[in-house]
Amino acid sequence: MISQCKRVGVALALTLATLSVQAGVTIQNWTTAQGSRVYFVESRSLPIVDVQVDFRAGGAEVPAGKAGLAGLARGLLDAGAGNLDEDAIANRVADLGAQIGGGVDMDRASVSLRTLSSPAERDGAVDLLATLIQQPTFPAAAVEREKSRSIAGLKESDTQPDAILSRRFAAAVFPDHPYGRLPSVDTLASLTRDDLVDFHRRHYTAAAAVISIVGDVSRGEAEAIATRLTASLPVGQAPAQPVDALPAAGQTIRVPHPSAQAHIAVGQPGIRRGDPDFFPLVVGNYILGGGGFVSRLTREVREKRGYAYSVYSYFSPQRSVGPFQIGLQTKGSQADDALKVVAETLGSFLKDGPTESELKAAKENLINGFALRLDSNRKMLEHVAVIGSYGLPLDYLDTYRAKVSAVTVAQIRDAFRRHISPEHLMTVVVGGEGDKAAARGGVSR
């Protein structure tokens, strides 16, 4: 499978250098003749080009009963492509001094490239990337090997309370939605090479592709890269906007596990990308549980009562409405007490919102830390890819700090009330039986 970071070549050590953040980020945007959207930032600070191709080929696009197909398809792109086998692809990457990475989530399958900008290395690396995304062969032996690895990994993760919590929480919050359909041993075992070929044909198309390019190339060179990457893809059709999940009636789900710590998640569907309440929710969540040791949840749950070392909250906006989640770990014997404090803290926040002093501190932290999110080509690429994949405004990065600064207490309170309802909160508790048994004088197994 393609690794996240294949470090080859002394020259690529230059990519670790920190780049200065400029006052404005100019994102150029166009659509190729094949129908792919392209987002380009010219950056001459280093002789490096970063490219990412995002396809609407994530887990949400997989048919019912085939969960795991998106990840398997993405992971096998470098197992064979064109006339190259797995070893030949790895050797070609090494010879070019390039890095190929990426991944898959519910919304996107991503393939990324980092290469030197000199024409020979750049053109060779782009040609290789084009071959991987356009002509994967999905060798039968590699398919069976990766299926076996995935099944073994899933069986192992199903013994870990954190992994169990993640799966049960997704299923509870999105019971009748693709975001709640996660791979199982049965779905993985059922996948065939024909499934992979068909999924690739349907979803790795020019119309479903977003190409992000950041680095040491001109507009003309960027256009040539984008055309090369999509020239031989099927045109396809632009994907439709998915249906949002509807909040269900809240409930508490307890999953037995012999761990001493109870692993807890509380949440519900939150917001989608581009929601007008995004900035009030971002700033408000920083105050509630996203700001680490300065958040209300940390103060109430950790500092005042010592129920948990870490407690957090976050919104995960996606193409469809993604989750809002509060998470923590605590001793099994005090899980109910910790949950009561979480509920009280959230309830107070929903009722009154933050104080003006909390708001001022949150804005300062978010604004002052924003430059660190754009201090390298790679980080810039990640943001540009999100802007392109989710159709965010081209000036999103330029206006981020101003929009954070403009948020008011009333906006935060109103936005939270619109998106978070205690009656819809799902609570999943995994484990804690070991501590409960110890508290009763029993034996933890």
C-alpha cells in the first residue's frame, strides 16, 4: 500500500524547511477540458511541487453490504498499474526521489505527490501518478493479501476499547446513513476484484476529481499537470449532494469490556462543510472543549473533579452533516458522575453561551495560531484540497481571521442551540468493568 511518507533522496530534506506565511494566499481556479476542477497556488520558496487528487470515492459512496471497498480500492492503487507491477512502482518512486501518499475517509479518496520541480523529476513523477490513478490493475494476489491484512487488523481493533467506541458511536449517530456503515469481517471477506474494478470505473472519474497543486511551477505548467492526470480517466458525471442524516432520539449504549477505563463518546450529527454557522461553532467549541486545558470541559471534568486526564469536543464538518462529539476516558466506577458533569457543562453552555472574556481569549488563540496552519507547502496543500473538494470560497484562508474576529457571544449561543439538542445526544460507554469489579472487591479479568 502507498505509505504516507516515503522519504527518498537527500534533496527532499529541503521540504522540511519552514516557509514564511504571506499576507494573502492567491488560489487560482479552473476546470480542465475533462471536467476536473483545479486549484493552484504558486509558491517559489522551495524547488518542490505538491499535488493532490481527490476523488468522490470515499466510504459514503460504497453500496450497502460492501463497506471497506473504498479503502481497499485506494490502498491497492500502487499494487500494480499499467505495465508496472508493485516492485517496479516502488523502484520508480525511489528513482524519482518522490513521495506518494494519501488516504481515504467517508467523503474522499486522495492520492498525493511531492516531487522536485525540475522538469525531469516532475514530469516523471506526474506520469507515474497518472498511471496509478488511471490504470490500476488490482492484481488478484494483492487483492487477497490486502483483504487478509484488513480482516486481521479489524479483528485486532475489535479488541481495543477506543476502536470499539469509534465504530459504535458512528453506528449510533448515523444509523440509517452511509457515515454509519463501517467495514466488518463479513463485508471485507465478500469483496472481489470485480467489485474493485467496478468501483474504480464509477468513482475515479474526471468529473469527480479535484486537483490541488501548490509549489514551484507556473500556471501553464500547473495546467499541463492537471491535464496529464485526468486525460485518460472516464469523464463520468458530477456527483450529487448527499442526503443529511436526521438526528435520532438520544440514548445511552453501554458496551462491556474488561478495561479499567471507561471510554466515552457523546454526540450527534453536527454540521456540513460550508454551513453559515461554521465560525460561531468553531470559536464556541474552542471554549467548550476544543481549547485543551483552557476549555470549560477540562476545567469542570479534569481540574475541579479529577475525573479524566483529557476531555475534548469537536465538530467534524463533512460533505453531508458530520458529527459533533465530546470524548473522554475515566474510571469505570465514576463514569456516570463524569457524564453528569459533561451534561451540566454542555447544558450551561447551550443556555448562556460563553462569557466575553472567554470569547476574547478564544479569538486570540485561534487568530494567533492560524499562521502555523499555513507555514509549509504541505499544510497549504491540505487546506487548498479542502477548499476545492467542498466548494469553499477561494478567499477562505484570507478571510478566516476576520471571520473569527467578528464572532459574538450571541452568535455562538444561537448557533449551538440550532445544531446541538440534548434530546438527540447519543452516549456510548465502552469498558470500565475492570474498575467496577475492583471497586466491588471482585477480580478484573
